[in-house]
Amino acid sequence: MTALDFAKKLGELLKVPLVACEQKPGEEFRYPKGDRDQLSADDNYIHLNRFQRGWAIMARTGGNVAVGDVDPRNGGDIDKTRQLLDGLHVRVFAEIATPSDGRHFYIAGHPELPSTSNLDGWPGIDILSFGKLVFLPGTQRPKYNGAGYRVIFDDLEALADGGDPDGAEAFADWVASRRGRGEQFETSSPWTGGEPDARQAAYLAKMLAGIHQDLSPMGKNSGRNTAVYNKAMRCGNYIAGAGLDEAVAIDVLLDASRQNGLVQDDGESAVLASIRSGIKNGKARPRAVPEPREQVEEVPALPAASTNGSAPQSEDFWDSRESLHHILDFARARRVGPWALLGCVLVRVVAATTSKIVLPALAGGQVSLNLYTGIVAFTGGGKGTAESASHEVINLPHVDVVGPGSGEGIGHLFKAWDTKEKQLITIRSSVIISAAEVSTLNAMKARQASTLFPELNKAWMGEPLGFAYVAKEKSLHIKRHDYRLCLITGVQPANATVILDDVDSGSPARYLWMPTNDPGAPIVRPDEPPMLRGWSLADSVSNSDILNPARLRPMEVCQTAIDAVDQAAIDRLHEKPTDLFNSHALLSRLKTAAALALLEKRAGAITEEDWQLAGVVHEVSDSTRQRMIDTLPQAKTESNRVRAEAEAHRAVVVDSRLSEHAAQRAGQAITRKLNSTNGTGWVSRSQLRRSMASKDRDHFEVAIDALKLSGQVEERELDADHQGHVGTEYRSKR
């Protein structure tokens, strides 16, 4: 069999698309770019005519052909795989030895057989199906020192003549069973037909929206194929047990796979195979929509907003909702401030929500939910512990947490320049910046021409980010509402001026200021409640909205909040005096209300209760900020005192060292003068002083006393003269 005989059989008998690739010197073969679903068997003759020795010849799997690639270097067992296929009654139509001493087993394809390498208990086996390219005999691999692929046997004619439908289905089912076990839940009876009721339909719509939100931003994540499969399996659970529309579920999963680039990389047919496989596997375990939780008949009254700027002391806020009470209990079990913990939780909730959910255009344009919080420790502790605890109090989708950098670097958190593809690629769509100490922001801001705070202020609104550079790799333009950026900053009041002094730009008004204290903390540590059940944030919108993820989805807002925002806008237009520290107070309160709604798994609307609860949170924030402002003069005085004492101490030390140096210099001058007499004569005090430089004479007494104590000089007194003056003379003892 010649190098091309096997390829010709695949192309002519089975209509498998072929690709011939030229090898560049010193490089491995590169798979062709573009959508592999567009490869056609009609073009096979072109590739076969182009092929020459030293090139690669590849086939695109899918349809009626799949390949099991067994690699012993990664733990694959060839004999065990043969036994598996034999036990499943799967017919092997060709066996190819690979350069790594592995095997390619050619089997019949199946619509629900996905491409995968994640088979539980079966390492070193890749399933190549639907769009995956496989090297054919005739290819010699540079990475294996020119070794190639060798045909052990082939019976491709039998595959073309009826194939192996039963074996293909058995193998597809086996692969599905090895890819995932799905969520743990109590299975229900199969759905008996009919349409889900309004409550069930709303639940299923929210579930699909959450799936879309989880999958869409994954980008070049190596686990996205498995994630799509697992979500498809979950959909299969609800299709079988709750009447979920299978076609709608497939559309949602496929659209999310387009958003994260999986369709572009693997081809639509490959993704559909994975989706169908997951759905089929999920259908084996029906799952019903859960029954509604019992509603509390009476909602505890909300605490009245205080008028004196002090923080509310009532526990009514925490008792108003189960989620808030849970956060309070967790905070006290972990010995962290409940308000600080709440601030961190709200940031994580917003960060885990798609950037397409926004506040409506009540005054100006639509505004992002991006949320900033400052965790304020008046006694010097509790900033980091609250943020750490927020990751354990509630299970939320993962969001990357990074340290602060320059303003120019913010865009690079979301996009990067791919030097190979020569284009911008999305790294992530959501990030939390965590500055454990506000002094870190101060250092960043102090840099010459710093753009950090202007960019952070724009990000809080959801405005476009980035700067114009000639170099494309630096010119990263992030579109409006195309990203989610949240911020947690640890603050000590003495260092808060970096934010508070930026009041003209509105920086202080953009923060939720949450204290780390808890005057009501019990002496005996209470039991820690379990982590709130994990969930995927989603909005309760129609399926048509779910299928259009690029569309902005403004939250509805209660009339009380609308009226307050409208009145503030009128006051601003009438140029009424405004407290700069509260320049964004209502907008910030709206963001907090939205975060509280999301905490309740509601993304459709901000209710009256959300708005009132947000008011309580902002009472705490305002009083905390005011306490910082009141503390600053004292902090500055203390700082100045410490600085002055340090300067004074430094001056004393410097003066002491200078004096010591001058005394040593004076002593050296005295010694030189006495030694010049060769120890034979005495020198009077007046002569010694005159022999010294004028700048050293003030140190004569210190120097002569030191020389006497050390035994280097002896002293004698002369008899009194006629005026009664007693003279003194010195001579060297050496």
C-alpha cells in the first residue's frame, strides 16, 4: 500500500475531507486555520495532487468515521482498549500504528459521539470525532525524528458498506457514561407531557440563562468542552423530568459555545455532538423543578434611616432576609465584621453577573453594576479576614482576583494581543481588583502622570476603557458594558486621603465604606452555618432574550427610586448646592439595591424592599466615611508628631555624631602638637589652643579630658603668677 492509498480510500469510499499541509523547516505541522466544518470531500483531489514527500496528509473525522487515539506515553493501554471495543461489540475497521508506538482505531461514527480526552478511568485515550483532524499514513512527524504512521490492517470497504450502527451507538453511550456523573440530586419521575406551568417555566428560563452566563465568558479555557457537556447533561435532566424544551436548550448551549469560541475552534458539528451526548446521558436521570420554598407571612420591619449620621444599631436589617441573616451568622462564627463581609459578598455577587445586566437610563445613559467597596478598620484589623470569609459564606461562580496596577494596565486584564494570530483575544470578561492596603493605590497614584483613578472612575460607570497607542499590542479598546470590574480595598483611616482627597472627581462617592467592627458580637462563638447553596446568577427574562446575550438587559426600578433619582437630576440642573462626597449617592445606592436583588437570585427588577435595604447599607457607609473624615485631623496630627519626633531624634543623632567627629579631630590636633616636642617639653594650655584650627577650639575641653582619661596626656598646674592666675601645661606620655 502506497502512502496515499489509505487516504484515497477514506476520500473515495467514505467521502472524508482530506487536507495536505506543507511542513516549514524546523517546525511541526500546523492544523489549517478556519472552520473545519467547511472542509469538503469535493476538494480531496486538490489536496491529493498537492501532497508530496515530507508533507502531512490529514483527514477530518466526523459523520461516519471516528478514531480512538491510544497513546501509551500518557497511560493509554492498547490491549485494554481492544478488549473494551470487543466487549462493546464495536467493530474496528482499520488499525494504524503511530510514531509514538500508539494506535489509531478507526470505528463507525455516531451523531452523539463527541471529541474528548476526558474519560474517567481511561487515561491516554482521545476520541477524535466531528471536526478533529487525524494524521494519516504517508505523514512523517518531525517531533518523532521523522517516524510516520503505518497501516497494520484496514477494512474500510466494510465501513462503507453498511458500517456498524449498533457498535457506534454502544460506544457513544459508553463515552457519555465516562465523561461525567452530573450533579447529585434525587431523581424524579419522567415528565408525562404538556407545558410547564408559569412558575416552572420561569425556573427553567432562569436555569438556561445561568448556563449561558457560565459558559459564554470561558474563552480559551481548556475545560470549556467538558463544561458544555456537563451543562448539556443538566439540561437533559430537566428535559426528562421537567418538560424543558430540548430544542431551546440546544440553542442556548450552542450560542454560548459560539460566544466562548468553541464553535470557531472545533466546528459546530463537533459541539453539537458533545451537546447531544450530554443531553442523552442526562435524560437517564430525570430531574423536576423544585417546589417553592415556604414564604414567611410577615416580613420584619426595616430599620428607619437615621438622621444623625450614626450607623443603625438595629438587628432588623439582618432579620429582613434569610440571606442577610446567614451572612450575619457566618460573620460572627468567623469573628469578622458583618458589614465588611456583606460588602465583600455584594462585590463578588456583582462580579459573577454578566456585564449585560445594567441599570436603566434614568439620568443620562445606562450604567454598569460595577461595585467598589472599602473595608475600613479603625483599630487596624479585619480587612483581609472579611474578604477571605466572603469566598466561603456563599458559593458563587469563579471570578479572577488580581492586585492593583496602572491605569493603562486595566485594559490588559480583559484583552491581550495574540502575537501569533495578530489580533486581540479576550482573556476574561470579569475581574475583582483586591488592594489589601489602600497605601498600594496611593503608591500607584503617586506615579507621574498616573491614570489609575480616572480609569477606575470610568470603569465604575461601565464606560469604554483603553488608550490610543500606535502599537496594536498596547492599544486595547474595551467596549462599554463589555466587561465587569469590581474593587475591594482595605482602608486604614490615616491612609484614606488617597481616595478622600479625590472628591472633585467623585472617587469617595463611588465606594461602599464598610466597617470591620461588630459591637453586638457574642462572647461565645456561635456555630458556623453551612455555605449557602451554590447557584448561577441569571436574569429572569424570556428565552428570546437568553438567545441574544449581546443585548443589554436593564433592570426595572421601583418608582420610589426613580422619583429620588429624578429629583436629584432636577436639583443638579437647577445648580442647587451639592455635597461632593454624595455626588453619586443615589446611583451608588441603586447599585447596592441591584446587588441585594442579585443576592436573592433576581436580576429582573429592583424592588421597593431592595431600595429600602440599600438605604440602610448606605447609612452605614456614610457614617463610616464621616467617621474617617473626622478621624483624619487627629491621624494627621499624630502622624506629624511621630514625624517630628523622628526628625528631632535624627537631628540629635546627627549632631551627636558631628560632635564626636569634631572632638576626635581636636584630640588629633592636640596630640600632633605635643608629639612635636618629642616628649621633652611641656606646652601651655594657651599654646595648645592656638595651635588648633579655630573650628576645633570649642571642642578642646572634651578632647583634652578624653586624652587624660586614656593616659595619653599628663597635666600639671603652674605656680600662681603675680596676679594670682594658675597656669596649666600638658605633655605627651609617649
